[in-house]
Amino acid sequence: MSVARLVGRLQRAGRGEAALTQEVLSGGETLRSDRGRIVLEPPDRMRIDFRTSGERVTMRADGGEWIQPSLRQLLILRPEQAQAVVTTWRSFLAGGASAYRERPLGARVYRLIPKTTIDQGADSLDVELGSDGLPDHVSLWVGDQRWKLRLSGWTFGKARGPSAFTLRAPPGYSVFNWP
């Protein structure tokens, strides 16, 4: 399995982090480009802190939060909204064999295809492994948008638990439930 090494490391250590470069494209045009850090903790926690925009996003089984500094707001995500994103990362958190079929595309390149269309995550994920066997490049389609992610410098350590995946609004920020 393409992400078996990552899943094993996460299960042994409890937490994995990597530098992230994200590019979102639609119709050949770049909609967003940002750098940051992604953190994964099994069974269902994900956090991304973007350097350029200052945005922070957390996702858990019970929901999540999204801090948007440019709007001075924190959005509260319902569980089903957070899970739509976590579904995409499920293969990295727990292997995803129950949710994805895997097809090799070449040396160290795999396509993960959802077994069901009920999930609202990515249509499919292309995962390219680095020489260390860990995910290095991820490309996915969500609707008409192509997301290209570069992951580097993976580190592993002890899990920090739910509090590391819960965001609070900074002073002066508005808090909204995401519709």
C-alpha cells in the first residue's frame, strides 16, 4: 500500500508533521498558493497552519475550526463539514483501505480512488512517494479544482491530543458557524 509506511510511523509515534506547499488550480489558473505545516494524529485529527495567509484549519470527528485573519473571523465547522476534508486524509491517518481502492501508476506513484461516492472529499488522490517511502507529492481533484500538495521534512513524535487540534478566536475576531 502506498501510505503503509506513513500509517505505521503515525501509529507508532502518535503524530506526524510535514512542511506543506499547496497550490489550488482551476481552468489552468492558480486560485491559491501558500506554504505551511500539516499535522496528522490518528485516528481523525488534521491541522494546517499556513504561513503566507496566516490561516489555520483544524479537523476532527466532532468538527473543526478555520481561522481567517484577512476577515478577522473564526468559522466553526460542523462534523459533516470537517469529515468531508478528513475523508481525503483518511488514507494517510489509518491506511484508508476501507475507503479507497489503490492503483499503481508507476514507480512510487499510486492513485487512491474512493470506494463510494457518498464521501464528499476528493474524487481521487494521486500520491507520489519520496525515496524515504513517505508521501512527497499529492495531487487531487475536488470538483473542478486541482489541488497540488508538496510534503517534505516529515517528523514524528508523541501525540498531543485534542487540545492541539482546537482553535480559539483571537481577540477582536468574529465567530461564525459555517453554514
